[in-house]
Amino acid sequence: MITDDSIRAEPVPDITKSLELLAVPGSALEAPALAELTIALAAMRVVAADLKRLDTSHAARRTAALRVDPPPKEFETRLTQSVSPDGQVLDSASKDLARARQHVREVRKRVMDRLGAILSGLDPAERAPDAAVTVRGGRYVIPIRSTARARVGGIVHDESATRSTVFVEPPEIIELGNELRAAESAELREVLRVLRELTDLLRPHSSTIAAAWEMCIAFDDLCARARYAVDVNGFVPEIGGHLKIRGGRHPLLVPPLHNVERGSGGEAVVPFDLELAVDERTVLVSGPNTGGKTVLIKAVGLLALLTQSGIIPPIGPHSSLPVFTEVFADIGDRQSIAASLSTFSAHVAALREILDGAGAGSLVLLDEIGSGTDPAEGGALAAATLKTLTRRRVITLATTHLGALKQLAAETVGIVNASLQFEAETLTPTYRLLKGVPGRSYGLAIARRLGIANDVLAEAERAVPDAERTLDRLLAAVEARGREIETRSSELDTRAAEPGGPREPGSPVARAREGVGQGCTRTRPRLSARGSEDGRGRTGAGASGRDRSDGEGSAPDRGRSDRENRGRGTRDAGGVGEPGRASSSEEYPFGEEVSRSHASPSHSCRERSIAARSNDRRSRTLARSCDR
């Protein structure tokens, strides 16, 4: 990487209109336009020199290929001598202009002196208050009382609002005034001649100037993209692979230059990891409000578009992004009184456009899909839309609060649940993305924290369906168990990293880590919806065929395995259980209450299916983490 601060893009003004005017024969550029061209010519020369140095000193041949020969330096020198930076033609532009301006100054001085003498010779009653020589209509005049106009004589060029004061050019000044106007006209003619001369000097080289200007723009664009990548600590992703984002951050939350780990408000920016397997097409993100769901799907879209625009996005190493042919988004509320669109009808109109145009190679971002109408009908429409997009192999990221949609991941190949972690104790988001686990909405908990009356909340809790309550308890247990295992794994890593800490096989730390890994591994078969209350391998009547086909084996095999475990006793991650009796963390890997509840015959197939899929994926993730 080149970190030489002397290599930087030079600021260059927009000279599009000047280049267009140079193409018109007989035209003349104004002095401000020539001043901008002076700056542009200097920038062209500097950029060309930098690109040449990059080729010779740094062997940056692809960047150096931008270089074109700049216009001759004589043009820049001539313009610098003729036009000031603020767009005024200088006296040094030509000798005739210098003489014309000198003559104007001399005549003006004579006029001013003569008018001053006339004004001082008037009676105080004839002069206007604070009278001084001034200009009206391009002529030098003196202010006098309207009563003295007849005595002074001359030409009246203006009068005050009250008509008590008139501005008069005395008769003895008229000829001097005419001489001054003639001198000023001669000066203007010389200025116009100089401008035409400078324009004619540049016109034959307009194509060279245009090419050099494009070189400056291209180098400025390259430097801007490179500095942005450095500022946000971005890495070049693999282009054309499957969707795999490591350490992704929303571009608007990453501040430049100083601290790439702090957001615009000073809060820590939490990066996210998102990877889709070969057969996964749709990510359904659920969870509470203010948890970061919308920011997440916006971030994925912006990262993809930045990459396809040639800008290194704020992502970590070992990332890969597909090349999307179209990007569709339905984010926010598009209701319009003028267009007779409600919230739901606006969403439906956007969905129609997406379904008409999205196909393989498209990216679709849907925020709060299925909202704005009856939850049952909205959920059904959302489910059909997501299934259709998944069949078309469209990469889709959708957010939702509808509990019915969380079942899609258990029913449809290619759809996976995800959530953003939320601290249940403090009701604050952590913004950590958890793939494979649906999120809880925390609606009633947030309402309680915001001061809703207890009797209202109690009535609301009684109205929540039993299936939804059971699913919420199951997800809460999954989150709690995951945090427990992550905390235990972090503690073991910390102990292993301590100076002199035992790391060899057979040490207490190694045995403890092995126990955690074994505990995670053994809990995996317990997470499917088998309907077993006591772990003896009895299969519940409501277990779906998909859950029974997840590699668990037949019911007799499971029964033999359980009997063997009970016969020899078990050891969990926290210690040794009683001989002949399974510990609670193995018999009920996510808590006794939850394991019993999701095995109860009264629960529906939908609840057990969601519980099995979400718990099974979560335990596999945690097991891999512990094994590492």
C-alpha cells in the first residue's frame, strides 16, 4: 500500500461549460471561466507528474495508465499573468490595457477633484446633509437641495425619495464626464480583446485539455475510493461467490479517519457476520423493535451496491459477494394521500413490482413484510411471497414481527431464520446477528418498561395464544442457554490464555473444555421435536416427517442409547452427575421446563417443528464453538 501523503488528488473545478464554449468558433470565455481553467491546468500538470512518479517509483502501472500528457505549461503561465484568481483581467494582460486603465484613473481623478471643489463652494443651505461626490447612472454627481438646482444648473441624474435632494452633474463637468466614459469604453474594448486572444490560444488544444481534465477526475475518484477503504478499514471481497459477509458494518455508521469502531453518536459499532449456504436463499430476520433489523438489511444492500460500484465496502477479510443484476427494496412506509395508497396497498404495489421483476441473480430487501393488514392474511401473503422468491433462487432478506412466518424455516428448504440479540434483563439491543434462531418481539416487556398499567398488561398476556407463549418461553431458554455456554467458553479461553496456564491435553482446562464440547455434542439429538418426556426415545405423535429425518435414527436406536446413558451415568459441562441418573443439563439441555413443555402432547406440530429447527441449529452452532 502506498502511504505517501505527497501523492494525492488535486482539487479541480468543473470546466464543462468552458469546454463547450471553446468548441464554438468566435466565442470568448469570461474572466472567471479563465480563472477556473488556470486552476485546472495547474492540477493537470501536478496529477500527470504524480502518475508518472507512481509508474517509476512504485511500479503502480495500472494507476499510471490513467496518465495523459497535460497541455503546455505556457498556457498556465499566460493565464496566470492575465487573470487574477478572483476572475479579474490584470493590467499585465497587455500594454494597451495598462495604458487604457491609467488614462481612466487620471480622468477620474480630475472629475473627482473638480466636483469636490464645486461642492465645497456651495452655501451650506444649498448642500444636502453629509454631501459627497457620488455616482448615478455611471456619471459622477453631487447632491444638492432641490431649491438650489436652478442656481447650480447642469443635468439631474436622480433625486431622493422625498424629492428634497437632487443629484446633479454640473455643466462644467459634463465634458470631463464624457471623456471619462470614453476612456472606460476603451478599457472595456481592450479587456474583450484580451479575452478573445486567450480563448483563441486555448481553443486548438481543447481536446487535450478535456482529456487531461478527465485524467484528474479519474485519479480523484481513485484516491477517494482508496482513502475511504482505508478510513473504514475495508477489505476487497471475493466477487461472484456466494453471500458471505464477515465483519460487515452499515456505511453510514462508520465514521471516517479517526475511530472506525465508533458510530456517529459515539456508540460502539457492532459488526455482523452473515453467510448463506449453497441451498439457502432467504433470511427471515425477526426480533424486537429498535433491535437493528432494518439497519441490517439496508447494510447488506449498501455493501453489495458499493462493491459493484468499485468501492471497497466496510467489511472484514474473507468475505464474498455475488454480482446482483437487480436490487429491489421495500423499506419504510410509502402511503400517499395524493396517490390513494394506504400503508398496506403501498406495500402490495411494491411487492407486485418485485414479483414481476425479481429472478435468479436479484437481491430483494423487504422490511416488515406482511404488516399493515390482518396478521393472518398478511402472514399468508408474506409466506407465499417468500416461498416464490426462494423458488426463483432470489437472495432475499426480510424482517418481520409475525410469529407465523417463523415456521417457514422449518417447512421450506432455502429459508433460514435469523435474529438480532436482545438483552432480556435490560431490554436493550446488542445488535449481534444470530443466524438459525428466530427472535422474540418483547412487545409486552417493552410496554411494561414504558409504563403501561399492570392490569392492561395482565389482560394482554392472558390474550396471547398458548402456542405463542410456549414458543416465546422456548426461545428465551435457547437464548439463556446460548449465553451460558458462550460465557463458559470465554472463561475457559481466558484461563487457557493466562501465562503459565495449562494447555496440554489432559490438563484441567483441557478436560473442562472437552467436557463443554461433549456436553454440546450430546445435546444435539435432544433438540428435535420427538415428544419424549423422560428421554427414553418415545416418539411423539405430532412430530413431523422432516424432523424425524434429520439423522436421529429410529425410535429403538434412541431407546437403547438412552438406556446406555442412564446405566453408566452422565457428566455435564459443569461437573459430575449422580451415578445412574442423568443431570438436568443433559436430560433437559435447554431447561427442564422447556424440554418438558415442547414434548407435551398438547402442543401443536407447528410449535414442535419450530422448536426443533431453531434449537437444533442453535445447538450445532454452539457445539462447533465449544469444539473449537
